[in-house]
Amino acid sequence: MKKLTKEDIMNVDPLKKDLGKSWIKVGMSTCGVAAGADEVYSTLIEESKKRNIEIDIRKCGCQGACSVEPLVEVNVEGLPKVLYGRVTKDVAITILERHVRNKKLLHDYIFEIN
């Protein structure tokens, strides 16, 4: 494998570059999808538009905790990175309102904090 150059890095697909300061990632592995991650992802996209909340929402692969799927990782500037487990459609909306908009953690759903 050849060494990457600055030009190689500049030509990386923008969708694969850094997610920025604030973002949400929804685990879309097989177990996540089976537990309802599709609905959670769709809810986050739709509700963020309805509520005029600008945040990068992405799909990602396995996050290693199948027993608490669907998993949603949230990074909001000024707060620790949080991995929420057992996220439902209603919890997804609460994440947007409380965590993203009001910068308050949802303690009942936290699986991990970084």
C-alpha cells in the first residue's frame, strides 16, 4: 500500500471526512436494524428538519453492544461524547430536544460516556 499524500487526503469523499463539531451516528449493523435502528435514523432525520436543528446525522456500523441496540452516539460541542442504548423513536426525539438543543444528557439511556 502506498503512502497517502496531501492530495490524496484532499480528494477523500466529503461524506467520509470528519463529521465536524456536532454529530449523531446511528448504529446500522444487522442487530441494530433488527432492533429498530432504521426507524430511529428516519426519526432523527425528519424531526431535526421539522425542529430546525442543524446537526450531521450519519449511519455507522457495529458499535459492539448488541444487547442494547439500537445504539445512537451523540457528539455535541461542549459536552462529552455519549452512546445511548435502547433508543426508540420517542427517545430519538428527546435526544434532539434535550441533548442537542438544550445540552442536557438523558441519563436513563446512557450506555457509555467518553
